[in-house]
Amino acid sequence: MASRLRRSLGHPLTGLALVFGLLLAACGGPETPPNVVLVVLDTVRADHLSCYGYGRPTSPRLAALCERADRHAVARSTAPWTLPSHASLFTGEFPFQHHADAELVDAVFNDARPLAPEELTLAEALAAEGYATAAFAANRGYVNERMGLTQGFETFVNERRPGVEMSKLAHEWVKARPAEKPFFLFVNYMDAHRPYNVAPVDGPNEAALPAAPAENPSALLDELYQQIYASDAPPDAALLQKAIDAYDRGIAHADRGVGELLDLLEKDGLLDEALVIVTADHGEYLGEHDLVEHSKDVYEPALRVPLIVKHPRQSAGRVIDEPASIADVPGMVLAELPRAQRARYEGKFPGQKGVHGLFAELNYSRGKDMAAPWGERFLRERSALYLERWKVIRSSDGRHELYDLATDVREERNLFAERPKEAQLLLDTLARIQARAAGSRASVEVREPSEDELKELRELGY
């Protein structure tokens, strides 16, 4: 009780306002559902954000948001690529439950299995509760109708635009929506995804950012692919640094996009009362573990993501140490609804109870990787389980791994052979949870991508 009270005192309530707030919580929460803004910074790893301790000023607007929000110190995605992670974000389920992932069936590889229409999404739940719902997704490769991720959104805009433009487009919808309805706004920013947005960043932090590389960012990554995947020698340090510089500039653009959206909402008087959640679908490899980009493995650079939550009327920032998963997000949203509305979804979004922040999975990789000369490396399924300081990786090829993240955050020393007791405990726990919680694999129609969609996927590096 004392711990819970201390957390309540962290909110901006004093005197009678504090008493009223505690009574309101005891009676079941707010009577009016808040507006909900869910932001995904596509491909943004937490350790490249200045608000998570990065040395470069890549995220001043997110840092400002953290001053009035909860920053989750440790948050992880459920998968190192877009489709399964967004499906988890929308359903509260892990990939082995929602099955929106790659699959190998009867020796036929399916690059991306859509989210089944039978799955309940957060947007569908909020729409049923009277919310106006809209999505503005810059990721045209996998956040789209073909992948089943439009479920529940009355408006779905799928255009690759810089972050500031996406924010302005989303704000136009906010202004035009039915004023009597609360709204659920989802915005996906792609500035830090190939091809990285390296244009000048309008604002005071441009001078502190690295200069934009002269080379095309995609060309840099293609060259890194050859140096890292097709060679046993370390990549050229200057080439790798250019790729990192380009990536950091992309993050700065995504940060500016978020800042633009928050400014517009604040100008309209909508920010203070809103629930705002900022996270990422996955991170990015920049040479770690001999990997480039994402969708390749379940190591921390691709799984540790930001998670920043501004509750309605919150003005004091806090750091939340308990690990979280992006699968917890639907539960975080539902917790802010009036009690009667929350009760209708009890148990329907698994992330709101049970395991928190414990799972990540990867089934093979993208078709481009599988067809490459080095594709055999990715012909495997990987599941990661986190339990306190330990992380185990179960691999279908038998090359399991165990890491003590308290002393080895870079996952450089595989302890699987040295600590067999801990390794077996985690493997057994992983097997039990997946066997108990696995969802049924509903039949879905996999529509082949159009020529335009194939072109977009190639531009995104898939």
C-alpha cells in the first residue's frame, strides 16, 4: 500500500485534489474516457535516444515529454520486425498467439502471414466503445490492409511521409473528427527506417547532430550487408559510422514529428487530458552480433525499445523500473477507461495480465535474407524468454544461448553450457508458457503483394 501511495503522490495532485484523485481511483477510475494517442517510432532502439542516455541529442522532444510522463526504463518488443510487433501492440498477444508472422509450411516459405480477422484489436474495442478511430501509418510495407492491421480503424491513411508531415496530416483528422466522440489516434513514423531520413533537421539540435553522409543511406546499408554477411572480416569502421550517423538523423526527424504532433494537440487544448503512449515496434542492428538492420535475430539492439506513457493530467515525470512489453500497451489503454468499459474487455487482451515483458520471437527472416547466399544463417526459429537477470534464446537449430543481462548487457558471453541449471529452468518455463497460452491458428487468406507493394518493400530493404 505504501508503494502504491508513493506512486500516486508522483502525480500532480495536492490537497483536496489528491483526496479526490484517490477516491476516484477507489471508485473505479475516470467517468469520461480520455482521448488516446499511440505513437510508434518505427525501427527506433531505445539506446539511441537521448532521453535513454544516448550522447547525441537525437530526441529533445521526447526528453521534454519524459518530464511530464512515465518513462519505462526497460521495455521490449515481441519481435524484431514490423508485422508481428504491430500485431502484438494491437492485440496484447505474443506472436505465438496471434500468428501474424513468417511461416514455413510444407517446405513453402511465407514471408508474412496477416493478422486474422478473428483477432480482437485495440482499435476495434475502442470503436465499439464509441471512439472515433484513425491510423496514419508511414510504413507501407507491412502496416497495411494486406497484413490485417487496419482492423478497427474507421480512417486508415498509409503514406510514406516525413514525421512532421505525418503529424500535420493526423492533426487535420483530429480537427475534422466528430467533436462529441473521444478519439483514438495511431501514428507510425518511418524516418529511422531504411532509407533513413537524413535531410536537414529544422531546429536548434541540427548543429549538434552528425553531418548527413554524402552517400545514399540505402547504398550505405547495402555495402554493409556485403561486408558483414558475406565476409568474416570486421566491417570498415568509417562505413559503419556513416550508417550510424544516418540512422541518428532519422531518429531526430521522428522525434521532431512527435514534437509537432504534441504541439498541435496542446494548441488545441487536447494534450493535457489525453493518454499519450510513445513506443517503437523494434530496433535496429548496427553491426552488433554481425548483423545489420532488423528482422534478423532476437538480441537486444532489435528488442529494447522506448516506452513513454503520459497519463491524463499528468505533469510530473517518473521512471518505471519494472520491465514491460509492447504487448502490455492495450492493457495500459484500457486501464484509463471508466470501470464499466474496462470490465467488458477483462481477459481479452492477454498482455494486461500474466507475463510482462518476457517474450520475443523470430521465425526465420524476410524473403530477401532467405534468398541471399548467407540465408542459411536465418533458416531457424528463435524464441527469447526473460526471467529477472537471465535471458535464454531457444533456437530450432539447437544453438541455444543464455545471457546474464545484469553483467553482460551486450550479450557477448553465452553461458548456456556454463550454467545448465539456469538454462534448463528457462527453457522449461518457456515451453510451458507457450504450450499453455498458444492461440489457435485461424485460417487467413494471404494475398500476394501488388507491383506497387513489391516496389515499396524493395525500397524498404525487404
